[in-house]
Amino acid sequence: MTVPDFDAAVVGGGIGGIYAVHRFFERGLRVVGFESADGVGGVWRHNRYPGCRVDVESEYYCYFDPELYPSWQWTERYSPQPELLAYLEFAADRYGVRPHFRFNTPVTSATWNPSRNWYEIGTGAGDTVTARFLVMAVGQLSDARRPPFAGLAEFAGRWVASSHWPEDEVELAGRRIGVIGTGSSGVQTVTAVAPVAEHLYVFQRTANYSVPDHNGPLDVRGWAGYGADVLGLSQRMLSSPTGSGLPVAEVAARDLSPAERTRWLEERWAQGGHAMNLVFTDQGTDWESNGYVCEFVREKVRVAVRDPATAEALLPTSYPIGTRRLIVDTGYYETFNRDNVTLVDIRSDPIERITRTGIQTRDHHYELDVIVFALGFNAFTGSFDKANIRDGNGRTPTDNWRHGPRTYLGMMTTGFPNLFNLTGPGSPSVLANMVLGNVHQVDFVGDLVAHMGEHGYTRVEPTEAAQDAWTRHVADLSGTLLRRVVENYMVHVNADGSRVFIPYIGGLGRYVETCREVADDRYRGFAFA
Ligand code: FAD
Ligand code: NAP
């Protein structure tokens, strides 16, 4: 047998996987998609928790496709999860990708066959297929942390994870509910659940910065205007730092008077959401500048929360703002003014175990009917590693990542020919609009595969030198960042305590430009055979 079953196998049926299957098929490749869930949607299928919504404005968080864009209408500036899932199902239908997907079919192994130049892919359904190219669209935030608490099996109530919220009704109205975790998922859940709970207990380990999104109905005229020039909009976004229509910081805080600083802070606050990361040009690198933004947000918290002790416990003080992903909310702090909401500071009173009737901390017992875990993800490598990819010698792509990820353009790893990882480490990934990130990389991979076809190549991988240079470049860009010093899922910490910032911080525009230069230079840094 000299011809594999498929030209390309795509693993994952989220935003990236849908687009990859569509584009590869359109380019004439024989493509198969694998998705462990029962349908498309990825993050937006799994995270059905109440309050889940996008934190990038909807008009940017979608495929910039002239066929699709005018046929869809968002209702809100920041769409809620059901609408996002409906959109991805609509896109999957318009692209006609469902017949190419095998649902309920996790990829459980993928082994490179060096004599055939293809992958042998094993699935949870018990079959094996071969494919020349393996495209991992498994998501960077798709492998959820499991609850590590003792006693969970004894809990007589219902427990759920925000990351895998069940499709059946979870009865919340009139219930005593505990939410553990106050990242984006926890904050959104808390805000949505508080009005219906009999009582809501919020178990907070680290106080985070959260800023309002000022959500509201979508500006329909603006949407129609964009629809008239989708490709122009796409190019503008692809050359911008975040690909999401956010403003660019224009001034350094240290050059401003206190009154001017306040004016900029209020202006960005009024814009809402991630604009708060972009008040001053030096807030990401200068402690003092960053401190102005932190203190401004803390003051907003003090104003929003009536009880001074609760406000104090909610104040984020343990890290500079923007060094963990900023949380975007729809009235989170005001939730704590409700009589039926209690903040539990588990830093000072840690959780000891789950009991039959609730949660036991060191000093208190909380009686609960429902526990929601919003504990975050094994980011970047969680799902990638679980797919169990091996080279001809049994090594995995991340075996050499002990001192941080090593990639070329954040897409390929030396020693693993024909393997592409979408929106992975070393690419802008979670720092930019991830629809655009996925689309750009799929288009790059499609062009690369077409280039190989034209030249009769069956195998590609980055050279060691290109991978070393890119890995150094990614590290150099993050050298002065405050966000490198803070513990969070974007930082890899080595045994000696040194830190590597995982995504590419140079901005989406610069990244896209570099990829285009590489392609124009006959795919500089790639070795073909
Ligand atoms: P995913 O949507 O994660 O899809 C990956 C798919 O791969 C999943 O369906 C999974 O089941 C499947 N899979 C994994 N492993 C296997 C396997 N071995 N075999 C078969 N299938 C497998 N980003 C933004 O830019 N803006 C936002 O507002 C935003 N909000 C978010 C909200 C939440 C709750 C989360 C968790 C993430 C959010 N993100 C956001 C980041 C989000 O990851 C991306 O925006 C985007 O949805 C990623 O799409 P994807 O296709 O790359 O991956
Ligand atoms: P996260 O930001 O990692 O937050 C996890 C939370 O769980 C933190 O508060 C963490 O506390 C807490 N936690 C973890 N383990 C714990 C333990 N053993 N005991 C007590 N508390 C524990 O995860 P997330 O909220 O799911 O968000 C992950 C990413 O997904 C976001 O950064 C964002 O990129 C994306 N997201 C976006 C949106 C959106 O707005 N559209 C919504 C959800 C998710 P510590 O901080 O102390 O570790």
C-alpha cells in the first residue's frame, strides 16, 4: 500500500477543526475529521454553563467569509454560548463538513510511519486509519482540570463542571449552590446563577481583576457595514495586534499628569472589556504604570461592593493587572451586594474536603445542593498530549519541551513530520482572536501542503536551526514582560525557577506577516523530502 487512507486527518471539531476540514476539502484533499464529542462546536459545545459568553466582540469573533458573514446576525455585542454554538453549527452546515467528521470518536494514538511517510491513527472506536498530514485542532483550553477534593464521591447533591456542563437541565433555581473557582468561567457562572439561587457561596482562592464588558444589543448597522467589505475587514484584523477591533495604547503612563492618566483610564473603562489592557503603552512592562491601572480597577470594586469587608476580600492584589488573562464580566462585583451571595476566602480558610452535604473548610461547613467546579484547564498541552502522538521511535512531540515549548512558527515541532498544531505554543494563540488565529494557520498549512504537492514532496518538518531561532525569538519578545513573572497558565516554570512565556507576544499582525514572509521565501526553515 503506497497511498494512505486520507491526505489529511483533522483532530477536533471546534472553530479550527471545522475550518480545516472545509478548506482542505475545498482544496481537493481527501480529509477526515475526528471529534470526541457528539457534534461540532468545541469550547462552545462543552462550556454550556449559565452566563458563558464570548469576551471578544461578536462582529470579530466569527469567520470573515463573504459567503457566511452577511447570512448571520448576532444579537448581542458579546454573544452568549447558545448563539455561538448555533453559529458554529450553521457554519458547519454551510461548509458541508459534517459528513467528513467522525463524531464520538476520540483519537487515542497517532504514530508516524517513517517508511511510508504517514500517520497511523488509532481511535476510541477501535479502528485505525492512515493519513499523510495530521492537523491537531484539539484546542488550547479543552482538557479541564478535574476536581482534586477529597470526599467528592460522598456528596449527595449534584456536582457539575463548567467545562463540561451537561445538556440536561441542572436544577439551580431555589438551590444552595457553591461555585469553586473565580477565573473567567467562575465569574460568568456566579453572575448568572446568583439571581436564581436560594443562596450562592463563591469559593475564591485568588482575587482576580474583572472589568465590565458593557454588553448590549449588537449595532446592526455596523454589522451590515462590515458585511459589505468582509475581506477588507479580515485584512485589517489580520494586520492588527489582537485581531479583535481593540484600541491600541497610545501613551505611556509615566509621561502623563495624574489628571491625564485618569482621563485615559476612564475612557478605556467606558469602552469596556480588554480595552483595559491597553490604556498605557508601558503597563505591561512597568510596575508603576501597571499599578495605576490596578488601583483604578480596585477603586471601581470598592465603589461597586457595598460591604467593605467583602470588597476588601475581592480586591486583586497578588499580581499586576493583565498578567493573567483579564476577566470580562456583566456585573460580577455587584452580585456581592445581594443578600443571597456569600464570598468565601479559601486562601485564609482552605477547603478541607467535600462532605455528604456540602463543603468543609478548615473553619466552617457550607450546606449545599449543587457544587460547580470552574477550575480551569491543563492549558496548551493537555489535549495535545492525550492524543498520544509518537514518532517512529516512540517519542512524543512534547518530550523535548521540559524547558518550555519548542516550535517553529508555533505550528510544527522538529522530529514530527507532517504534524501541525493549531493555535499552539509559540503562536499568538490565546492572546489574539482565536477564530482568526485558527483561520490564518489553516490557510498557511493548506498553502504549504499545496506547495508540497506541486514539488512532489511527501514530508515536511522544520529544521533544528529554524526551530531554535523561533523559540529564542518567542522568548526574547517576552523578556521584559510583567506577565512572565506571575504564575498562570501562559507561563512554563522550569525546575530551576526560570520562566518561559508560552504564546507569541509579538502580536497577530507581526506573526501573520512573518508567516507570509516565510512562505514567500519558499518556506524558509522547513525541510522537505
Ligand atoms: P476547541 O474549541 O477547544 O475545540 C477542540 C475540540 O477538539 C473539542 O471539541 C474537543 O472535544 C476535541 N478534541 C480534543 N482532543 C481530541 C481527541 N484526542 N480526539 C478527538 N477530538 C478531540 N477565545 C477568544 O478568543 N475569545 C473568547 O471569548 C473566548 N472565550 C472562551 C470561553 C471558554 C469557556 C473557553 C474554555 C475558551 C474561550 N476562548 C476564547 C478560547 C477558545 O479556546 C477559542 O476561542 C476557540 O474556541 C478555540 O477553538 P478550537 O477549535 O481551537 O478548539
Ligand atoms: P482559570 O482562569 O484557570 O481559573 C480557574 C479558577 O479555579 C481560579 O480561580 C483558580 O484559583 C481556581 N482553582 C483551580 N484549582 C483550584 C483548587 N484546587 N482549589 C480552589 N480553587 C482552584 O480557568 P477558567 O476560568 O476556565 O478560564 C480559563 C481561560 O478560558 C480564560 O483565561 C480564558 O482564556 C478562557 N475563558 C474565557 C471566557 C470568556 O470570557 N469568554 C470564559 C471562560 C473561559 P487560582 O487563581 O488561585 O489558581
